[in-house]
Amino acid sequence: MSEKVIVPEGIYLEPLPAYSPEWQPAERLWQLSDEPLANKSFETLDELEQVLAERCCIVSQMPSKVQALTNYHWWPDPEALETG
């Protein structure tokens, strides 16, 4: 955070997390989504897409695991956002 930066009124700077997985929580989902893809080869992109789509359907049924991997203390609470 350089002291040369002039921050306009009404703008507040928020320090970024120290490393990438906190900056992009979806990165932590690779461990769930790449399981059927690891160490495999596919004849066609359609075959790869089919396997990945099936895995996405499985992962979508695992909300507690997804939340455990992506729920940071600074991340907005979805229920609080809904109630406004």
C-alpha cells in the first residue's frame, strides 16, 4: 500500500488475503471436481465434458463440503444478503 496512492472520498481500501486460495475461493474446489479427471486421458472433448458435467452434478449435492472449503470469515453470509 503505497503512500503515493490518493484514495478518493467514499472509497475504502481492503487489504487482499496473503495467498491465492483466499482471494479466489473457487480454487479450493478443484480437489472435489478433478477427482474423476486426474491421471486420465480422454479421446474427445465431448467425453471430457461429459465426465466433468457428471462430477459437477455430484459436487452440487455436497453443499456442506463446498461451504467448508470456501467459507472464509470475511466472505459475505448468503443468508444475511437475502434478508437484506
